[in-house]
Amino acid sequence: MTPSTTLEKTPTTPDFAAIKHKQQATWSSGDYAVVGTTLQIVGETLAEAVDLRAGERVLDVAAGNGNATLAAARRFARVTSTDYAPTLLDKGRARAAAEGLDVTFQTADAEALPFEDDSFDAVLSTFGVMFAPDHATSARELLRVTRPGGRIGLANWTPESFIGRLFKLIGSHVAPPAGLKSPALWGSEAHLRTLFAQDAAPLRCERRNFNFRYASPAHWIEVFRTYYGPTHKAFAALDANGQHALTRDLTALLEQANVGGANSMVVPSEYLEVVITKRG
């Protein structure tokens, strides 16, 4: 084996700290709440899947603008909402205040949750923890803060979904960090079993669809380019020719996925709804 061959086969170790710093800037850019609020139905559905009860201690991890947070609080749970982007928590805080919901908001990293072991009856995350760069560490933290017999409820885009394809497309225009695992792996039952099976009862998974409803592909691109952090940052990283190429490819993807007809846009995106019970 030649030295060059050896180097080629050496796996790249991601710089998780640097990646996380960039991610924080990405999710703080634009205004995720404009897109995030359209996903509220996912938080409501997940709260029902986990069977939340009044008075339970609930943690929302990587809560964004608070969809699962609000769903849990509406069911009279005692909710702590966390994210590593304070600007996103501010959006959730405003939403909770508008509804008169009592929620604790706290800046926190999904890979180092500042809570004692076995602190919560239920831990939730909708399209949030899946974006943490270190999958194994995030999964261990979710399990650690869940009490024995408690539940972890997740909603994760699948690799085959529209959003999974979107991230692959963006990655073909703006390369992701070397060695980083795809967030969409959290939408794979096999991957989740490797992360959770040792400390949890069998996973209960259900494939669902969320429908992105916009006036047209051009309207979707305008909204996501302006407000959705990953798309916003991708366009900002490209020159005029690159932006044109990304727009062209996004339009093709949206038109291919659209089931809404010529005068509207309805694009289903599959996600995996997951309920994990921690062993007692």
C-alpha cells in the first residue's frame, strides 16, 4: 500500500466545534420563524404520538421557534424550550406570550444539555436535533435527561424526502463540511436503532408527510432564499452565476415534486415520526 493510498483511506474527522459555530450563524440568519410556523401541525401530531399528559415535565431540544414547545404547553405540560440560537428562542418566547402559555426558555446545546440525568418525562424535537453534527453524542444526551420509562419523540426528514433531496442539491452547489454525516440519517430507522437501541425499548416509527404549500416554485424559492437559514446562506456563498444555477436546479426539483397543479404548489415531504421509550 502506497503512502498516498493510505492517506486516501484515512477518514476525515469533522471539527464539530467549528461546524456548530457555522450552524449557529446559519440558523440565526434570515428568519426561520417565517418557515417554521408553517410546520406547527408536526408538533401537534408528535405531542399526540408521545401521549403527553398534563403536568409532565417536557423538554424541547433544538426547539427553533417552538412548534413542539407550544404543542406541549397547550396540553398543560411543564415545558422547557431550548435551542443554541437565542434569536430562535426569542420567536418561541413571543409566540408563547401571545397565547398566555407558561414556558421556560433556555439557551442550550443539544450535544451538552445543561440538565440532570432523568430530569424529564418526555423529550421532543421536531426537525431540530437531527441537525446537530455529532449524532451519537446528541442521542446520548436525549436519553440521559429522559427518566426511565419516559419517552423521546422525534420528527426527522427522511433521506428520500423532498427536504432530503433539497439538502443533497444544496450540497452539490455548496459543499458541506468534510466527514459530516447527513442530518437526514435521523430519518432512517436503521440509523436510529444504532443510536438508541442499546438503552431504549423498540422504536415506534411512522412515516408521515408534511405538505409545503406555496403559490408557485418561484414563491417557495423567494421565501426560502430570504428566510430559511441553510438556503439563505447557500445563495449568499455563490456568485451570480452560481445563484442562477442553484435557482434553476431548485425550480426543477420543485416542479418535479409538485402535486398541486399548474396554478399552485403543493410539495409533500416525508418525515419519520419516532417514539422511543427509555428502559426502566
